[in-house]
Amino acid sequence: MTPADTGASTVVGAASGSSRPSASPVPSAPPVGGSCDTRMTPGGPGYRRMSLALFLAGVATFALLYSTQALLPLISGDMGVTAGDASWTVAAATGGLALFVLPMSALSERFGRRTVMTVSLAVAVTVGLLVPFAPSLPVLVALRAVQGAALAGLPASATAYLAEEVTPRALVTAIGLFVAGNSVGGMSGRVITGWVAQEWGWRIAVGVIGLVAVGCAVAFRLLLPRPRHFTRGSLRPRVLARTVRGHLADPLLRRLYAIGALFMTVFGGVYTVIGYRLTEAPFSLPQGIVGSIFLVYLVGTVSASAAGRLVGRLGRRGALYLAGGTTAAGLLLSLAPSLPLVLLGLVLITAGFFAGHAVASSAVSKAAAHGRAQASALYQSAYYVGSSAGSTVGATAFHAGGWAGTVGVGVLAVLGVVTITVLGSRAARRQVVAVA
């Protein structure tokens, strides 16, 4: 292990609130050092193709996963259902992903990351082309659940692919680019559906997103380099269960899973409900303008891409504090009865969320000594459980107490992030004292 690798491992453990020695980030790769390391680096062969391919996969994933979120007021009106009922079109997709991400990660260990990601995208875009024809809310929710389950093959496999094929120093940046693709997908999907739905209805809008995702899926398959450091694993249930138990027994990983879930609870709640708030008094914005509000996702693209530099300056723990504080400030600012202040609040919420997500997810990939796909899958599962919880609880809180109720849920989740990080820091200090 080179000095650079040792330093990276130390930062992961200490900055995330654990002082335990960090295992080698990429056990299946050849030894790091000089020309012996054949993994991809920025500017090196295949890196740009890989970055663009996974960026497009991220675009397709979030565009499909949240394709109905900006359209919930229209779906409520068309099908005669409440905001809470309509929110299940989002919660079912994220719940399906959360439920199937671990089994999909196991398949990726056996059949390869690229194969699983390709098949997952193919199934998801096919279902996406069927969604516009759903005759009722139960059918729509069922299709969205299937779509979410199919998309489960993307997140954990992508981060595992990056951890195996990219050098440790470039890992946070590479994962940040994938997360940036998520933000672009979420933003473009909502903006496109908003304007298309204003003219032709929500069904045509989600159909257009399906076609965009088809293009992304084809480009992804053509661009993504073949893996060179993948080691085929086992599909035996005992092996999988032992790996999962090992990850769940790791205090550092448990903290990172909880942080991802809590950040996504905030984000899921805010963006599920914001359409209702902005289409109602005192704002009363048309659907197209509401869809354009999601352009603030571009801020998430920047903050996710900058996560590596942020960790380099503040450490992982400091980056999480900054991300949580930024998110909380945005939540409180969004309470103002002023559209510019609400938009500024959304900017801060989005920047804080994507930075926190990129920091936590990259820490999981580095901290796992083995079964990296399962470690990432558990993070993604917790993350999307948080999304489902945020969508349903946020909508319920909005129905009961208005926007202040949704903000209250978000503030509690941010306090959870800060508390977990503080407790992790104290545990790390106690371990250091004990070792000394």
C-alpha cells in the first residue's frame, strides 16, 4: 500500500467518526503503485467514456424514478385522489428500488456490474413506456413499483464498478459525477414533464421521459468500458447473508447508512410536496413554471461534483456537518411567504443534500473491505427507504399542517444526521484513547 492509499484510508475512518484501521479499498485490484496500477484515472484511457456512461445512467435512473413527482397535482386531479394517495406513485418506485437493491447487487457479484446495469436499464425503460397507459392509480402504482425494482440494479452496481475500476484518489470525484448525473436526471425529468404536461397532460409527459431514458440506456451500453478488475462472486445465500451481517455489524457503515436515509428523507419530502405548495395560494404557479423550479437541481450537480474537494479541505466529518447545516438553513428559509426566498431555500436544500449523499456513498465504497456491492446496496436500500418515508410522511405532514409540517419533518431528519455524526466522532476519540 502506498502512502497515498494509507492517507486516504485514514481520512475515511477518522473523518467518518471511526478510528479503526481501514481495509484496502479495492481488494480485487492489483497492487497500487506506479505503472502496476491499471485502474482508470482522470485523463487516462477510458476515464472519459466511463464518466459519461455512468453520468447518463444516473440521468436515466433519476429521470425515471421520479418521473411522476412534479406531476402529482395533475395526477391527483385526473384520478380524483389526495396528495397522500398520489405520492405512492413516487414511494412505490423508491420502495421497489430499496427492496431489490440487495438482491440485484448479489446478481452483479455473479454476472458482472455492466451486465446487471444494462439489463436493469432495459427493463426500466420498457416499463417506462407502459406507464402512460395505466388505467387507474393501483395499476400506475404497481408499474412504478416494478420500474423501481428494475432500477435497483444501477446504484449499487455503479458504485461497486467505480470502486473496482477507478484509483482510490479519484473515487470520490468519480462517484460525485455519477451522483451529478442523478441530479441532472431528476432536474431534467421534472422540467420536461412540467412543460409537456401543461400542454398535453401527465401521460404524454411521462412517455417523453421514457423515450429520453431509452436514448440514455443505449448510449450507456455503447460507452461503458468492459470491467478489468471484476472478480466473480458467489450467489450462495449463506455467503450473501454472512456478508450482509458483517456490514451491518460495522459501526461506521451503520452510521453511513443512517445518514444516507435521513438526508433522503428530507429531499424526498420536500420535492414530493413542493409542487402542491407552489400551485396553491399564495403562489398559484402554472404547472410548467413549477416544473422549471427543479432547475435548482443544477446546484446539486455542482455540489456533488465538488464533494471530493470538500472532503479534502474539511475532512469527511466536516463535510457532513456543512451539508447538514446547509440543508437545515434551506428548510427554514423556505418557510418565508416569498417566492424568491422559497427558491433560495430549495437551492440550499439541494446543494446540502447532494453534497451529503456524495460524501456518505463514497465513504461506504472505501470502507467496505469485501462484498463492496452488498455494502453499497445496503446504503442504497437505506437511502431509498428514506426517500419513500420522506415522500409519504412529508405528504401526510403537509396535509395535516401545511408546508411547516413538511419542514418540521425535514429539520428532525437533519438533526438526526448531526447527532449520528457527533456520536461517531466521540466513539472515534474513545477508541483512540483506548489504543493509546
